[in-house]
Amino acid sequence: MTYKKLMNLGIKKIETNESLEIEVAKLLLMHYSTMSPTQFYLNFDKEVSAEVEAKYLKAIDQYVLELIPMQHILGFAPFFGYDFIVNEHVLIPRRETELLAEHALYVYDTKFSGKTIDVCDIGTGSGCIAITLSLEEANMNVVASDISEEALKVAKRNNEALGGSVKFYQGDLLEPLKGLKFDMIVSNPPYIPKNEDVMDLVKKNEPSVALFGGDSGLVFYDRILKESLNYLKPNGVILFEHAYDKKEEMKALCLHYYKDATIEQLKDLSQKDRMTIIYT
């Protein structure tokens, strides 16, 4: 069987939406082929080894029949050009969260350029935001917190593997960081309302503590904003990722705690309202 035929077989086995079928089937086959994207397409019409075919079809069955996410099958998820170890103890990094890290770096360049600043990532999970910031901007002293001991084990493994310089603290939101002050706080907290339906693939494999944000989905934003009053330096910045339908509620919540702040709200690649930045 050729790579092309085998990939098409994988696409047919995955009954979701067309773009997801193609992406999952392609990435899994590329992984097991151990070829670069260019090599993969140059060899599209060549025969696949029996070993690669068997590994690939097993992975497709794990994805389709056992509802194991592609990232868990591979053992990693790409984020900002880095491969982050992921498992059932952490949220799988999404493209929207890459944009949050990207905007944090942009805020640094436009507001703090050249200065050494203290940054905190709240609810770090795999550590993808905190570690990326530490790798991309040497002038950021980054710390991160998470309530989950198991999540922090994953984050520390990623920090070591990727050469990050993040210091991790276990505890609830900002509570373990008493005595510290930050120029920038970044967070992608749990924001799914507790009664909202979630895909089985997500619900089965990702920790509920990283998904659900109370009745409204805003409980952790309210707590972070309230607590941040004691942790944010003067003229500091807070950056949030949030649900696409919470733009106005987020703005009102931010202004409740920071009445004189400038609020900037940004869309994701799907043109959905996804980020709120508070310039205090």
C-alpha cells in the first residue's frame, strides 16, 4: 500500500469533519514515516513498510475506537514551534493559546522593550505559555502556578527538555506566590460553564479541573482579577484567553476591579473574540 492510499484509508476511518480527518490522518502518518513534510509528499506514491502501516493503523484505531487524542498517541503537542509533552493530566495546547503567548511577547516589545520584567502564568498545565515566554524573551523572569501536582510534573519535564527557565509553584491561582509582584500576568484558566456539553474526546482525556469554570465559566477570571490587586506592579498588564462569547462580560469584570484600565480585546484566527488585555 502506498502512503497516499494508506492516508486515505485513515481519513475514511475517522468520521468527524473533513478538515479534522485529513489533518489527523496526515500528521499521524508523517509521524510514523519519520519523514519531513517535504520528504513525505515526495514519497506519496511509494510503498509503505509493513511496520509503518501496522503502527499507523493501530494509532487510527486508538483515535477512532478508543477516543484517544492524537497528541496523546504521539506523546506531544506542537506549540509555538516547540514539542510539549502532554498526557491526561494537562490540557492539550490549542492554536488559540499560541496567540495568547504571541500577544504577551508583543506587549513586552511595545511596553517593556529592553527591560527585565517579572511574569506569572496562572494555571500553567503543560507549561506551554510560561516556557515559551521564557524561551522567546530572555528579559522575562517567568514563574508559573498550578493547583495540580501531576500537571506540574509534566510542566517541569517540558521546562527541562526544552531548556526553559521557569520556576514552578503548586497551589490555587496566585495563593502560592505570596510576597511576589509581577509586571505581567498571563492566564488561560478553565472557562467552560459546568453544564455545557463537551466532546467525548475532550471530556474523556483532559482534566476537568482545567476545563470547567463554574456556572458561568467566569469564576476563575473573577478570582484572578481580585487576587491580582495584591500581586500586580503599578502599570502592569494582565492577558487572558477566554470563551468567544464572553467578550462584554470580560470587559465589565475587568473594569470592576481596574476602573481606570485600558481594555484591549482581540479575535482569534477564526475571528472569534478570544483575548482580553488589561493595561492598568
